Amino acid sequence: MDPMNTFWFLLIGLIAGWLAGRIMKGKGFGLIGNFIVGIIGALLGGFLFSLLGIQAVGLIGALIAALVGAIILIWLISLIKVKK
């Protein structure tokens, strides 16, 4: 992965984490936590989209995939937190 692709991946993940924290009010993890969730969610979203045969094209498509992944990850983490 070249440095520019890494930069865009991290930037999209950070934005997705911040947006997911806003969408999932009360279930976020603070600014830094949501950024981390966004980066991991970007990986998850890309994986899920590829499983479903959906192509995320361009920056907007990558942001949507990352946002979906981050929302799913926040939801899954909130399920685990509730069960404890």
C-alpha cells in the first residue's frame, strides 16, 4: 500500500468513525475511540461489501462502506457492553 492510499484510508476511517459516533448517539466511545472504531470499521465495511458483491467506488463509496462498517462495529460493541 503506498503512502497516499494509507493516508486516504486513515482519513476516511476517521471521518466514518466520527459520523458513526454521531449517528449512534449514546453508543459512541468518545472522539479518539470513535476514530479507532472508524478505521477498524473501514476494514469491516470493505470486507462486508465484498462479501455482498457491492463495489464502493471513489471516495464517497469508500466513506459509505467505512460508515456502514463503523456503525455495525459500534452496534456489536454496544451489545457486548450491555451483556456484561
